[in-house]
Amino acid sequence: MRMRYFLGVDGGGSKTIATVVNENGKKVGLGVSGSIDILNEPVERFKENLFSAIEIALKARKLKLKDIAASCFGVPVVGDVEGIEEKIKPVIEGLGLKHYTLVNDVRVALEGALPESSGAVLLVGTGAMVMAKDKNGNVFRVDGWGEHVGDLGSGYYIGQMVLRRVFEEYDGRSEYTPLSDMVKNFAKVADIREILVKCKGANVRTYIASFSRVACQAAQTGVREACKILDKAVDELLKSIQAITKKMTTPNDLLFLSTVGGLFNCEYIREKFKISVANIPSVKLVEAKFAPHIGAVIMAAKHVLNDREMKMFYNGLNSGGQVQ
């Protein structure tokens, strides 16, 4: 029988990852491109970035779209904003795939983190959301409201607070700290005012979120204001975790929680969050099983493979099919 291949796409606020895995759970291709956040990217750029990631993923084994048995696309704001799917579906359908599923990008992160059990995933990168699934397959979520009114504790949230602080220091409204010099060095500017121009227009979300790295570096060197900013971000993330437990658990349930996203590369946040979660009796922090793009592949494969085949598929992924 001809080998079956599955395509998974994880589209975040900063980048898109497409991966192709065969029915034995072996990765055969990986492609990376820019964001496919339809609220922050024009449709043409959305299409360009999506197609680019997929093309690169297929290229490694000289596969064609017709070779894909099923696919799953995890895309920001799907299910959040009315009419978004109607903008995205024509682009995906233009690929001519046999079968595809379109879900929120945090949903594929949840499937990757906990593919065979109930639990929750906290995804914190440019944005922030916690999503959970119970034993019956019901899905719950908290936050993910976007950078203007939500995404509390996210990279954007931190970056915005960093810039707000250094602008206050520039104006003399707050005491001058090393944070200002670190921001200037990071942004490669001689004057803080040069940053303002880049805080408007295209790609502003990613640009502002990038200053979360400065907060992490500053906190590691003991800059008090940076520590305060990161502490506040962790507090917001904990509020989201506590909210999700109320939505889906009973007092005796234990919620398995995995964390995903670039912000957890920040040692200060990672350690602070780990210590704080340990104080919530109903939550147990566990390592994510697979990356979000593998979660997308798993969701695609479930539409084609039977239970026995899925076990073999998981075994293949566990034995080295993961894409880092």
C-alpha cells in the first residue's frame, strides 16, 4: 500500500512551522516562514508565508500536495473573531488538499503537549492563552484576547511594559535605571525616541514583543524594575491557570499542565512560574510531549488512521519522529 503522509501547520504570531510526517511517525520535512496571523498580516502575505512553509516542508522528499492524506492548520484567532475562517479557508482550499482541519493555533499546541490524555497547555509567546481538554474531549480556554485588550503575561505585554517604563525614564517621570541603556543597545538606537517610529505600522506586534528579551536579560542581572515587570507577567499567567481549573475540574481532580512558547526560554519567568504553580494543589506541571506543529500532524492523522495505526504512529514519534 502506498505510504500516507500528514501535514501539520503551526502558525504563531511571529513565525509559521509546517511539518510532514509519514504514517509510521517519521518526520520527512520541515519548513519555517513568517507569521500567518490574519489580523496582523494582509491576506497576500498570509498566503505567501503559509505556502512558503509548506513548500519547504514538502521539498525535502520531493513530495507533492496530492501525496498528503490529511492536514491540520493551527492558525491564530480561529474561533475567536467572527468571519476569520471565511478569510482563511479560501487560501487553504486553494492548495487542493484531500482533507484538512482548521483550528486555533493553541489547540494544536494542546494536542502536541498532551496527545493521549486530558489536561491543559499554557502557550506564551507573542500572545498568551491557556487551553484545556477534559476526558470527554470538551475544550476550554482562557485569554487569547489579543494584545490590545488581553494576552496578559505575554511577550507583547512584557515588551509594552518595558517600553512604557523607559519612555517614563526618558521623560523624567520615573527614576533612570539600566533598563533604558539595555533597551537602546537592543534596539541599536542612540536616542530612545528612535524606537517610537517602529512602534507603529506593520509588524509592530512582533517588534514590541521582542523587548521582552531585554526584560529577561535585565532581570538576570538584578535590575529591579525588570524583575517587577516579569513578576507581574507571571502573576497574570497564574490568574489564567486558576481560571481554567474552575472551568473544567472538580475539587479532587488534578490538572496536568504543560507550558509552550518562546517566553519560557526566559530563565527568570520559567523558574518563577514553576515555583508559583507548585503552590496550586490542583495543578501538576508536566513536560509537553511534542511541539505544537507535531500536535497539528497528530490531529491530521487522527482523521485517517484507526486506533491500531495511531498507536504505531505515536511509537514512531516517540522513537525520534519529533521535530525540534
